[in-house]
Amino acid sequence: MNAKKEHYHHLIGKEKSQVKKEIGQEFNFYPASEWNYHIGKDLLGRNIYLIIHFKEEKVHKIEIKKCYGKFSH
């Protein structure tokens, strides 16, 4: 998967079912207001995560976070 935020901007406004169909559900709890996807590693070995925020069951914000180890809030 691509690690640039712009690559996922098209998801804004989509419903959870559409996101699930396009990029999968992975280990996300369907009713949650935030879904996380591991999308790769950077040159320093940090994990790259796509974080999708939902509001009223539709995507309203996309973030890309980099961290060592597992992502935590």
C-alpha cells in the first residue's frame, strides 16, 4: 500500500462498507469510530499506519502515522 495521505483522500465521505470492500477490514472492530491499517515500513524501519476516522459511519478524516513497534493511541 502507498504511504502517502493523498493516496487515501478519495476515501473521505465513504461508508464503512465501502472502505471494507476497497481495502478490507483486517482486525478492525466494525462499530469502532477509528480503523487502523498497517501499510508498510519506512527506510528507518518504522511501521507506517493508515488511520481512518469515521463520523456517523462515514470517513471524515485520514491520517498516516509512523512509529516503532505497534501503533497505540
